[in-house]
Amino acid sequence: MIDRVFKPLIGSLTISHVQREIRWLCFLSLLSLNACNIAKHLPANERLYTGIDVVINADSTVSKSDQSAVQTQLLELARPKPNSQLFGYPFKVGLYYLFGEPKKPKGFRAWFRRKFGQEPVLASAKAISSNIPIWEATLQNQGYFGSQVTGSLKEEGYKARGVYQVDLKTRFYIDSVAFQKDTIPELQELVKALNASARRTIIKKGSPYSLDNIKLEQERIGQAIKQRGFFYFIPSYLITLADNDTATHRTTLYFAIEPTMPTAAGVPYSIRNVFIYPNYNLSTAQIDTNRRLAYQSDERFRIVDSTRRFDPRLFRDVVTVRPGARYNSRQQDLTLSRLTNVGAFKFVRNRFDPAEQGDSAVLDVSYFLTPAPAKSMRLELDGTSRSNNFSGTQLIASWRDRNALRRAELLTINATAGIEFQIGGGIEDRATNYRFGLDATLSFPRLVSPVSFKYDQRQALPKTNITAGYQTIIRGGLYRINSFYTTFGYSWRQNQQVEHTFQPFNANYVYVPLPAGDRLYEILESDTVPKIIKDQYNAILSSGQLILSTLYTFAYNSPTRSQSPTTYRLTFNAEAAGNLASLVFRKPIPNDDRNGVFNVPYAQYLRFDVDGRLYRRLGANLTWANRVFGGLGIPYGNSNGFQLPFTKQYFVGGSNSIRAFRPRAIGPGLFTRDTLRNIAPFQEGGGDIRLEANTELRAKFNKYIEGAVFVDAGNVWTYYNAAQFSEDASASKFTPEFYKQIAIGTGIGIRIDLSYFLIRLDLATPLRKPYKTNGSEWVIDQIDFENRDWRKQNLVFNIGVGYPF
């Protein structure tokens, strides 16, 4: 009987099971012995402090969520912090005592203690009692008036914990907010400014009583009063009275002026003179600030600029503090922000000199501006990483003029030369690109437009940007692409969270000078290249391509000063091409059914896309990053029946996209290609519609090394049926069943943070392919790391610079 019972059990225990159990027994024994070792080393009659327990005894009116919030806050305020623990064991204290007391301050034992150990935190009744007044004050400040806290030590062996009992009373809520009305005649204007600030109070009826919110309200009122001319007023000159009704648990707040406030704080000031010294330098300060050399601008600014280095209209745009106006702290902050961000000045300093003018109090304002070097030149050697897995290096020679037209215009001229080569992604037929370019950008710190734009005046000035450039890319033995481009547009902030970019004019002319390499024509005649790719390349080879478009970008960011662990960014782009050209140029191209500009066909399309990113901080060294992208392109007119131009198509796959597939290896739709080799010269795999989602868990191991685990999904599709991609014309077109064509991949990564830039190494493998593999799209069950052929076909190694999103 016993044999029948135990034989199956013994037979089920394999050698590995027995070894695993032995390891666990040894580990637990080691912990037990080391625990005894910790108790032995502790000072006599002392206990190791292991933390606290907080028991909330709340009134029935306090909700469970409020109780939990109070408990969390009190735990964060508790001091001291206990030693780090693993499964309840203070492992760092164990390492601290592992080799005994150090005999030498620089010996191995001392080094080991500093590197891996942690000095024990001892339990103390005094430490427990010291938390009580802090906690009770915190509860009072949050409206839990009358709440009480008691605490004691609970000893267990060589350990001890603090146990607190919190008697949580009913919370008080705001019933009303009142502001001082009556005052002496001398403070009549100040009280009027106080009441004017009441319209934007942040304390609302029904909100919980909070001392932090009261302090924020005092700061807000103080700023509102300073904006009405009271130069010397500060928030501490306000008093707040609270009248609590214990029957209804309601509070009435009353804001008033401190009676003992200095007299000067209640006096409104006006601006008498504004002096501007745009060439201020410590070595020549006596000349640079000689007011006898000053001239007066149309805005009555007194400017000391004997060389007329700056056009006075610059200060009209930048300085918002005006002579004759009331002092306004907001205008002063705006002026300093603009002077700092305009780019023409290295140092900005200001001074206010109070004076009297008759019965009025006035201020003389001086701005001391040290100009940055007007002209400069620099050389840069950069590493590049592109979404198509092209990486390499480039040399940039840059020349800058920070005051090109005497109103702080920034003129930048760049000359670039670089080399790029494809790496990662299982690419065998690699390509090498040589890139040369020359471009110039003129940036105006203002809106050069007959139409006014609404922008945030608390931020830097809006900018008008004009760019023109030329770039050539040489693909050895194949062809050379020349590109001329120019843009004209604006960028500005509506507020701290909203940014706008509007480019009413963008022009890009691309052409391939003949003769191209023989290898190119051989590839174009190959059956492996889709017909649509051949048609597009042949069109560019014959006449080039012109893109005339208008672009608008809207970006929305999370609040910069938020303490929330979640941050986000939403970017929306809208682009229309060919509309204006179709109205002006209607001449058809000979032997072609499309219209053109000087016999060059222009593209016509609408393109919309949205990029949403969300980052959640899960811990001090752990972040969850997410991205969702959706794009739609609608070719029409000259592009009707075709796809978007090459440079405007959507692609997926590669180091910044779905990393389990080589660059541009996915789609459109069910279109497949050889995943081992890359036909380098072609941008195959592009589509008019793109859907993609990425999620990544990022862990920071130390200052230089980070790790990541990620999952990517998505695909691209054509807007029209494209028989050129496959026999089934609808296989590449976006349909309601698009979700059946989603590619999914996963992988792990290592990031090397070198402060100035981050090197990213990712290894990924597909989980789902859009097309069937061995009868199924899902390939999870086919994962076989020991199989060389499987690794060659499915493991994709990517190298990138910076985060993928």
C-alpha cells in the first residue's frame, strides 16, 4: 500500500526538481543564519527598524478613497526610512555585517560595506513620537480638523515596527470666499486691486479645505496686485482668516491686507523712463551707459547705441514695458523672457530705480544687454540614424549671423557632406549613400505677415522662417538624386501647452540626371520589382517630380510643471499639395495625361497624420513608453490612381518602427517580399495609409546602461486598388478587415547613455506576419532559437541613435 502511494510521487521527482529544492533549502538556511548574524551584531537592547503600519480609524463621512490617500501621504512623510528588504529580509544590513568590522578604512571590508551594505536603522520611540506632530499638522492643513495620531513600537525578535493609530475626523469643505472691502483712503486702490483679483480665484465653493491651495491663492493674488502697479507688494502682505462651522463642517475664507504692511507696498508705481543699453560690457560700461549719448525711439525708449548696431524697431517688438504706463510685473517678466530668447544677447540684466514725480511714485527702468558674438562659424561631426536603417556620419560646416538685418534675425548657412550605409535588419544587398548639401535659413523673431496670429505673449516671440537648399544623394553604381527645396512658414506658441507651425509654401523639386547606372536599368527590368515601383522610378528618370504643398502642424504637450507621473504629447499634421499649381498651371505634359510646371509633373494629394505619445513613470528607474500613429494620404488629380510621392509615403519596419522586420519590409497590405535580402535602391513597401502602435518598458540600471522590452504592431496600405503589387488588386488596399493584416513583433534592447547622445541596440523577432507562414499568420509556435535558419530569417538586429519614440 505504502509502495503504491509513494512510488508515483518519487517517480515524478526528477533530478532537476530535487536540485531546485536543495538550492532553496540552502538559500533559506543562509538567510536564517545571516539573520542570527544581524541580531548578534546589533547594539545591546536595540532592535532593527523595519517600517511602520498605519491604521486609519475614520469617521463614517470620510470616503474609502480619502482614507487611502491620507494613509499613502502619511507613509511618505514617515521618518526614518527603514533598510531595504527582500522578502522581509534586510539583505543590505546582512551584507553590511557579512565580513565583520573593517580593520582598515580603505580595506576590502570597508569598501564592501560602502558599495553593497547599508548601516542598520535602529528602532526608536523618540522617532515614532516625532512623526506625530508632523502628521497631525498635515491633517489639519488638509481640513481634517481635530484628528489625532498615536504611535507605539511593536517588537518581534531582533526587529521592531512602528504602529500608528489615526483618529480621522470629518473633513471640512469651502463654503464661500470673501475679500476685504472697507479700508483707509490710502489703501483704497490696493483694496480695489485685491477685489479685482477675486474673479479668477482658484478656491471654489465645495472644494476641500487645503492650506496648500490657500498658499497658491495668496501667490496668485500677489501677482495680480503687482500687475496693477504695486511694485513692492508681496504675497506675505496678505492675511487669510478661516471661519469654521463645526455643525456643517464648512469653512468661510476671508482674504485681507496685512495692517502692518509697509507703506510703500500700498503705493502704485508708474514707469517714467526706459533706458536700454544694447552694447553693455563691464570693461566699457562707462561709455556703454552714458545717457548723454542716448537717442529716443518712437516708443520713447532711451537707447544708448552709438554704433546703431540694432534697429530700434527690435526693442519695439521685444520690450513691452512702456514709459507712462503703470508698472506691470507680467510685462516685465515678458520683456526679460523675450530679451533672453531672442538670441542676440548673451546676458540680460535689469534695474528699477524708484523716484517721485510730483505726487506720484515712478520708476526708471534700465536694461543692460550684453550682445552675443554677431558672427560665428563652427564645424560638427555627427552620427546619423534614419528610419530606413541607414546609419553613418556627416560633417557640417555652419556659419551664423545673429543680427543679419539689425533686428536679431538669425541667418544660418550650412554645408554638409556625409556617408551612410545600411546596418541591421538581415540585409545582404547593402547600399552606400554619399550625401552633399547646402542650405540657408533666415529666421525672423516676429511674424512677417499681413495677417495677425494669436500667440502666448508669456513665451518667446513667434518666428518666421525662410529656408532654401540643395541636396544630392549618390548611390554608387546606380543613380544620383538631386533635390532643390524651399519653405516659408511661421511657428508660434498659443500657450505653454500648444504649439503651431504653419508653412503656406513648400516646394521640392526632385530629379535624377541621366545617364543613370546600367545596374539601375537591370533592376528595373527585374520581375522582383513591383510594377508600381518601376512606373514611379521611370517617371522621375524621365522628367523629375515637383511637390508644391502647404503644411500645418499642431502640437499639444502635457503641463511642464505638473507633478503627475504621466506625460504626453500629441502632434497633428495636415498637408495639401498641388491645389495652387492646378489653378495656375493647366498645361498638359506632352505624351502624358498629367499637368505640369515647365513640363515637370506636380503631385496632388491630401495627407493627414496624428502621432500620440504617452509616458508613465512607474518608479524611479522604470518608465512605460507608448506611441500610436495613424496616417492617411489621398492622391488625386495628377496622382489619381497612383500612390503618394516617394518622400511622402508611409513606411513601417526598421529601427524606429516595427523592429522585428527589416526597413520597409511590411506591406502594403498582404504584399510580401524576401525578408532576408534588401533591394537597396528602392523604397518599396510604401503606402498611403499607416497604422502603428508601439509599447516599451524602459529600465535604467545605472547612469550609463538602460534596458528595454517592447512590442510593435502595424502595417501600411494603399488608398486605391494596386494590382501592381500583387495579382489580387485589393490585397494592398485598406479595407474594414485591416486588422487581419497587422504585423506584430517583440524584442529586447540595450541603451548606452553617453549624455550627449544615446546608442540603442535592439534584437527583435516577429510574432505575427501579415501573410501566412506554414498556414498561419501567427508564428509564435515556430520560434526556435537553436535553429540557424530560423534565426537568420526571423532575428532582426537594429542599431539606432536616440529613443525610437
